[in-house]
Amino acid sequence: MKEIKNYEKVAFGILNDSKILEETDINELMSMKDELKDVFLHSQVFRTRTEMEVSVLNDVKFGTPDSKYWQSVREQNVMFQELVMLSYDYRKNLIEIKKKEREFKSEEDELEKELIEIDIEKLKFTVANQERTAKDRIREIKDWKEIKSQLIPKMEYSLTDVNEHQLLSYAKRFLNQMIVTGGAGSPSEKQNLIGQLTTTLKTVNAKGLTEKLLKTFNDKDRKLVENNFGPLLIEDNGE
């Protein structure tokens, strides 16, 4: 069953049968039937490719190819898990429709039959929306796959161990946030960011990775980092 194909029939049938609208209103909507079907089929459900690349994987929070890759992994996994859970609800609704249809056939009271019919219509409308949701989840899963494939050639660290990249990725993230915010924010936000940055840079320095971290910045931002956070970038030589 693919209720999404019958969306406009289901939707307009529900509106018409409910008598919630005046006839003139129904007629106006009917004149927009094709447009409203197109809106249903093509309106945004989840994030667009642009939002995924520009908003989710923004350079402040995810300033390295490795961090972008692993965030893509997380996003893709969540989307797939939600698709699986949606499939359970979808299957249950299809069974509920069959049960309601069986109940409708055996029911003799006309008012009860009307109520059952409303339940069936509502379930079919829900199923249509679930099909659209599933379709867009698949689209986003495929987009994440493409994004990951574009990032892999630029990566420096493991494709199987998320921890390998995180020290430098987090260091760059916290530095970016300090640069962008200029230290602004609520006292608790500033304290949290400073604490994260100080601890992370201490670990970077201790592991002799300061220069490698600085190389992830362009010349302009590197100078900005060195000028503003120089004391925190002194490597620990074990003295």
C-alpha cells in the first residue's frame, strides 16, 4: 500500500466528509489540488544538502575533515535508526487499518461504522505522511554517504577509531569558538569554554602537537591564535 500516491484524495475526502469547511472553501482548495499535492511531495521534511554541509558541518564546530566525517557518521546513523523505528510504526498502522476494515464490515451500528471509517481515514493519512518521511530519511542518508566519500581523501586519521582525531579537532573547535565569540557569552558559558580550551591545549602541548594544530589554520587565523592564545600554546618539554 502506498497511500502517498493517493494523498490528495485522502486529504480532500477527509475535509469534504467532515463538513468543517464551507462549500466555497472546499472549492477553492480543490482548485489548488495539484499545487497542494506538489507541496506535500516536495516540501522540506529534513535538512537539505546545503544545511547539512553549511549548518551542521560548520567550520567553527567542525574545523577539520576528520571531525566533519565523524559528525556525518553520527548524523547518518541517527537518520538510519529513526528510519528503522519509523518502519515499525508504519507496519503497525497498516495492520491497524486491516483490523479497522474488518471491524467496519462486522459492525451493525451506523454511528459506530462512521467512527471506524474516520479512524481508517486518519490511519491512511498518517501512513501517507510516514511514507513521505521515510522517503526523505533515505534521501538524507544518501546525502551523508556522498559527503563522507568527499571527506575521506582529505582525512588524516582513522576511519574506524573516532578517538584518533578528536584531540586536534576539539582544540581547533574551542579556539574557533573563542575567536568567533571574542570571549562573549554568559559567565557560565565563558567559564565552560575557557576550561575546555585550557585543558585541551594543555594535552596538545604535552603530546607535542602544537605545531600540527597551528598548521590546521590559514596564515591569518594562525597569527590570530598565536597572538591571543600564545601562553597556552607553549609545549611541555618535561621540564
